[in-house]
Amino acid sequence: MPVAADQSILAAVAFSSGAIVAYAVAKWRESTLGALREARLRSEVELARREASVEAAELHAQAEAEKREAEEARRLAQEERREAEELAEDLARRRDQLSRDLLRAGSLTPEEARNLAVERLRGELTGEAERLRAELLERAEDEVEDSARRTLLAAMQRLTTQTTQDATAVSVALPSEEMKGRLIGREGRNIRAFEQATGATLLIDETPGVALLSCFDPVRRETARIALERIVKDGRITPALIEEAVRSAQEETLRLARRLGREAVRDLGLPPMDAQVEELLGKLHFRLSANQNTLSHSVEVAQLCATLASEIGLDPVPAKRAGLLHDLGKAIEAETGNSHAAAGASLLRRLGEDPRVVNAVAAHHREVPAESLYAPLVIIADSASGSRPGARSSTLESYAQRIRSLEEVASSFEGVREAYAFQSGRELRVIVDPGKVGDSEAGELSRRIRNRIEEAVSYQGTVRIIVIREQRFTEEAR
């Protein structure tokens, strides 16, 4: 019994000792881990404090550097401002000194001196501005002229036309001298019947084998020619047969006119036009303008207009129609009493033609303002067709009138001493008074003369204007 009790006590003591040891170990372990955590936390705090100190030191150093740079910049700015102030003071002193010297030398008031300086500067700058303006204008005009010349040459190179034209005189060959007497008839009844029926004048002179026809209306003149040839070929000449021959010739002339008008429209690739328009176009074949066939001229203008329109990006069809119809009024102007441009435009407007074409026809002689780019195209093509070498011939009277008009236009400007037209009116030389017209004003005068010529003078091609300003100084030593 006592042994069992002792064993129980020993077991309890051993258990208590193990529990105490385990508790002590746990407490030691817990205190050790706590110390380790505290040491690590202290090291992390110390590391963060050192990093913050380093960063603060860097920021402080950067701030100090920026402060030093700002101080240096402020010092330099102060020095520059001080130098500027000193320079301004020096300039003010010099200006005041010069002003006093100028006033003392010229006995001028400050207001008079300022006005004198302003006038001097205005004179210098005005001459420079005029020179610069003239240079810029000439450069722009040269560029535009070069571009226009290249476009026009490109269009004209694609067009081949004839340079020889029909003669203006209309004559009919007679088989014998006896035919002249038969044409005159008894007491002149045959020739009176012929002239009354045709409206043309029959001239029978001493020229062997030839009778001449004269009439202002080209269609009537062509009708008279056809009728006279038929009468001469038939040989029977009476007033009744003359009237019948004239009626037949009139019908033939109208048929020929319609055929020529249709062919012109078809050859240009245009759709058929109104029968009245085609007939009037055909009648242009019998009309000559300065020895140039008007229908051929209209076809040529249409081709040039279409080519120029294609070159500058416009629709070539309205341009071609405007070029073909621009002289249509020449076939009807005698009946209306208006200019041929206005008469043709009025007819086309009544027939419902494109307004752009109507305006181009009406404006091709600058009688009305242009409303589209097709009007200038017709003007350019019309001038190019009439001015090409061999296209037209002018009479001595028209030549003298053109020369006189050019010289009168140039002489109407102030400062012009003499004006001479050369090269058949294609060059105008203007001599100016050097005391009234300066170098800068001479260029402006040439442009004004050009504008006046374009408005007031009718001419073909171009007119080159040369302004000559010459000033001579002569002294004689004795």
C-alpha cells in the first residue's frame, strides 16, 4: 500500500515537472520570438529613417542648387536691366543733344523738326514701296502671261487651218462680147429686171469676157452669181426667165446654206441644232471678214474654245457651241439693226440656248459683262483666229484708223510727249516728259495705257506698249 502511494506521488511530481518545463520552454520561445520581432522592427524603422534622411538631404541640396541658380539669374537680370537703363539714358542724352544741335543749326521748333523728319521718311519709304509694288506686279503679270501663252500655244498647235481665203470680188465669165449686150437688153430692161430681182448691181464694163456683181449682202450676191451663171449658160435672156432663174438660185442658195450649217455642226461633233440656226451658220459661208471666211472662222474659234476649255478644266461642249455661234448675228444684223453680238445672243435666247453660251456670244466684243469663263474663252479664241498669219487682210483705211486710234489713246494721258505705233499697230512706243513722269510712274502709265487700249480700240492680236523716259543733262565749259 505504501509503495503504491509513493509511485503515485512520483508520477504526479514527474508530470508537474514536465508541465513546468514545457511552460518554461514555451515562455522562453515566446520571449525570444518577441525579441526577434522587436529587433527586426527596430532595424526596419532605422532603415526607413536613414532613407528619409538621405532623401531629405538630396532635396535640400537640390533646393540649394536651384536657389543658387535663381540668385544668379536674378543677378544677371539686374545687371542687364542696369545696362539697358544706362544705354537708354545715354541714347536719351544723345537724342536730346542732337535735337538741340539741330534746332540750334536750323532755328527750327520741335514741331517743325518732327514734321521735317516725317516728310523725309515718307519720301524714302514711298519710293521703296512703289518700287516693290511695281516689281511684284510685273512678276505676277509675267507669270500669268507665261502660263496663258503656254496654254494658248498648246491649243493652237492642235489646230490646222488654211491661211488662204477667197477673193472679195465676184465676177462671172461671159462666153462672148455679144452676151454683154443681151444682158443689158433693149433700153436696159434685162439688167434692170436682174438688179431688181436680186438686189445686186450688175457691172458691165469694157473688161473682155467678164461681168462683175456688187452687193453688200453676201447671200444676195451669191444668189445673183448663181442666177447670172444659169442665165448665161441658158442663153435665153428675158425679164420672165431672169425672175425664174433668180427664184431657183435663191432656193439653191438656201439649200446650200442649210447643208453647210449642218456639216459644220456635224464636223464639230455637236448634236443637231435648230434649223434656223443651221441656216444662218451656212449663210456665214458667203460672208468675209477682212478677207477671212466667217463660217471657217467660226469653226476654228469653236475648236480653239474646246481645246482651251479642256486645258483649264472646263466643259468643252458649251465652249465649242459658244465659239461656233459667236458670229451668228452677222447673218441677221442687217435685219435687226443691232450689233451682231447682241442680235445673235437675242436669237439664241429665244431658242432656249444654254445661258452660258448666250452670254459668251453677247460678251465676245465686251459689249456686256462676262458671267462665266466661257466668254473670255471666246474672246481669246476669236482674237487668236483672226490674228494668225495669213488669216485676214486689212485695207489701208482700217490700218490708218487703227494706228491713229492707238496714238490718240496714248497721247491723251498727262505727261506723254509723243506716241508712235509701229509694226502695223502691234507695238506702241510712248515717249514721256521726264520732268512730269518718274521711273516708278512710268510702269503705272504703261498699265493704264494698256487698259485704255483694251477698252477703246478694236484690234487683232496683241499690242506691245513701250514707255520711254529719257533725261539728259548738258553743260558747256568755256
